Amino acid sequence: MSRRGGPRDPVSVPAAVESSAQPSASMLPASAGEAIQSYVANRVNRTLMAATFTADHHLLSANHPFRQAFRLGDEPLACRLEDCFDPGSRGDLALVYSTDPRAPVANFLRSRDRELSVSACLYRLPECGLLLGEAWRPSDLELLDGITAVASELARLGGQLRTRNTELQAVNERVVALTRTDPLTGLANRRFLDERLAVLLSQADRHERPLSLVVSDIDHFKQVNDQHGHPAGDQVLRCFAGLLARESRTEDVTARLGGEEFVVVLPDTGLEAATAYAERVRSALMRADPLDLGVVVTASFGVAERESHEDAESLLQRADDALYTAKRAGRNRTHSAAARGGD
């Protein structure tokens, strides 16, 4: 095989290789046929590129897919492999040759314009070097890499979105809780009381179950504020709210209406059991000493059992009337409301 310099007769590429089909071994030396047959048998379903070249990489011949990939046209070849492939930072084209046609070693090369990648196996034949390869355009490798990168980024963003959604859900739950909760005592506020009372009244009608309401008011609360200050008054409110909640069940609704007035809704509870509930809270408050000063704090309670199809306004009014009856009777007591139309 001659080095650089004068022209020489090219080694022809088999016509079968030109059409990318498996070539006949008789069209090149036996070693070339064996290499081609082995390569074709193991390649993926892409167009086979084939070229022969001298020891110093001058191209001798190339099939149509090779010429088309590197825009060589149909003219006689007058270039080297380095004119087709990018040597990268090395400055020269370092190639690994396959010594066993049955175990080809792939070289992964990029075109000079970097528009395609080539997986190529190279063989040293007696007459020339042989390149067999497959072109991977951006639609193959780079697009696949791009899709993988996009999928990875989407997965990362999806994880961030799930985290943000979880955080947002927690914030929304806190916001909802704030709109339904009295900030001082932690009990339900008037808005939530109205919502839940409407639902519980509907359920009581549908299932024909009893429901009772307890309205309470801390006795002489203004004196507590005047004598001990508003922080002490807040402490009394929190203590009383805690006693109401402690005696309540999960299904009960315990709310602060405002000031020192509280309401407890007791579903599936008749007048007698509701009155007993109020008495337990009243007795507990007398023993509580919320200011740790030996000051006895008391409260008055009004209790009403809901009558058939009675609305919320009427039920609250009867319980509130019972509360003020307890107040007028001397405070620190529980009074049960009479039925509508009764004495």
C-alpha cells in the first residue's frame, strides 16, 4: 500500500455494499468479505456505510451512503478520513482497528460539521483499510439525548411541583383553619359554628335524632379585666375554652361567639345529658383557679334541646334566653329552656 503522493487505482467497494445489502465475499479479499458479513449480521437496522482507504487515511473508494453523509458527490475521492471526521482536541484521528472480524471494535466518531455521529469498525486488509459504519444523526442520538434530558428535567420539575403542592396544601389548610378558628382560644368561630350547625340540624331531621345547644357566659368577666388586666382576662377565656373542649366529644362543636360567650352543639344529645354536660364544665371552672391567685371564676349556662324542624336561630334564641334566666337567678348555675309555647 503506497503512502501519500501519486495516484493509484482505487479498490472498489462491492455493488452490494453500495446498496447497503450484505455483500458477496468474492468481491473483495476473503478477509474483507468475512468482516462485512460479520458486521452486517450484528448491526442495527441502519444504512451501512463503507469506505476503503490507504495507510495514511487517504480515501480510495466509498459507497453511496458514505458519500451522501459527507457530501462527497460522485467525483473521484481526493480527501482523507480526517477531512470527514473531527479529530477533536487530539489533533489527529486516533483509530482502533478490529483484529478479529467476528469481534469488531467500534470507534465513535463525529463528522467535521458535527451534524452526525458514526459508529465505525475498521479493518486492516492486505490491500487497504476498510471502514464499515452506521451514521447516527441528531434525530437518533442527539434527539434521544435531548428527550432524556427533557424527561429528567420534567421529573425534577415534577418533584418540585409535588413539593410545592404539598406546601401549598398545608398553607391552604392553615388559611382555612384560621378562617374557622378563634385565634385566642383555638375553638371554632361564629362562621364555622353557623356552617356546622346547619349541617347537624339537617342530619338530626333526616335521622330523627336529638340535638341540644349549650350557651355559656363567664360571670363578672369585666371585673376580671378591670382588676387583673386584659392578659388575665385572656387567660380565663383560654382556661374556660379548654374545659369546654375537654368535656366535649369529637362530633361536638365548641365555639366562641365573641367576648366571654361560648356555644357548644351536642348532636345525638337530649336535654338531660346536655344539662349534665354544662354542670360538669361549671363545676370544673369553679375548681380551676385559672389565674393561680385563689380567685374563683364562675360561669352561667343556658341549655335547649332542639324541637322538631326548629331552625338554628330559634334554637340559639331559646338557649340564650335560658342563659339570661340563669344570670338573673344569681349566676353560677345552669338553666334549661322550656319548650316553645311553654311557660
